[in-house]
Amino acid sequence: MIDKIMHRTKFQFITFSILSTLSASTAYTQPTTLIVVRKFKIYRELVVADSSKKMVELKTIVPNLRYDLRYATGNNFLHQRLYKKGNETFLRLPVAKALATAQQELNEKGFGLKIWDAYRPYSVTVKMWEPIKDDRYVADPKKGSGHNRGTAVDLAIINLKDGKELNMGTDFDNFSDTAHQTFTNLPEEILQNRLLLKSTMEKYGFVALATEWWHFYWKDANKFELMDIDFKKFRK
């Protein structure tokens, strides 16, 4: 009984601590009901309470992943560098493990995964929203993104022999109907490539975003908090 009371008290303290970290963005007025974890200390407390919330660098779980982290370069729809480093990216532990299983299955077929983006700080989502303001393609900061929770990933399939991407019909961050999961006016090869990616990811617990063939999110995403913590903090 005492253990239960202590656990409940600890949970209430963590919740209060998270709420106390809320603050408005300089470019966007954050809704008062939206909880965003901004302090690494609070994140650590949440991980102590639930180890599944641990953020892990993907190559520590899946060493043979390929990275092309577009937001660490100017090669993205904003044409500006949004991340400081282009050699690391993170997801929550169970999501990363599921991605590793998907990668293993593809490897057995001579394919692999290339990652464009995974965890994304909330403040970056705010920057992305301003020029687009279309929640089919960019997450509305009023709700936050699965990327902010460390539970969404943008990716493509590559051929292991030459490292080239399979033809998916569009590039990453193509904001048009052609990128939609239901768009079928494409050559059969492209449709089969998209099906391979979608069926493999869904097999291991991911859900496909309807408007982006490259975007997949974890089915239980809402159990993980939105975060606005810099990548370097997760290296600790």
C-alpha cells in the first residue's frame, strides 16, 4: 500500500514538474493545454518512471542504417539548416527496436532503410509550420507532432548493393497528391516499392501517414510526451 502511495505521489510530482516547464514560443503562442517537456531533468524523471520512454540514437540499435538527415542541411523545403548535426537521430526505445526488426527483414531481401528524420524538437515544428500552415504536410503546433514525441520517422528503402533509393515517385517532403498513400496513377514498380515500405513498417507496429509515403508513426504515440530538448542532451 505504501509503495502504491509513493508511486502515485511520484507520478503527480512529475506531472506537476512538466506543467511548470511550459512557456510560449517567440514565434508561436503555445496553447496553454499543450504539455511540452523542455527540461532534460524532467525527461530523466519520466524515463526512471517508465524505461520505454528512453531516447536512443538509432545506429546504436540499428548499426547499418543509412542517414540523410535533410534538416541538418539546407536541402529541405525551408532551405535552411534546422539541426546542428547530421550524424545522429533519436527515437523512443520500443520504436527504435521495432525499426531494427523492420530493417532486419528488409536486409534479408537485399534492401535497407535510409532515415531522413526521426525525433524533432517542438521548436523546429513551430518553424516548419509558419510558411506552410497545412496540417496535411506539416504538424500543427497546436497538437504537436509524433516527431516531437520521438515516435515518428521519415524514411525510404535503399538497395544494399549500390545504396540507391528505390523509386517512390517523389522525393522526400513533396507536398502534393502524388506523395499520398492512396495515389495510384503511378507505374507498377513505384506502387510495389511503396507497398514494400508500407507493409514492412505496418508489420512491426507503425502506422502510415495518409499524405506522405515516407512518414510512419508509432501506434501508441500518445503515451509519450512532446519534447523540445536538444539532441546533445540525449547523448548523456
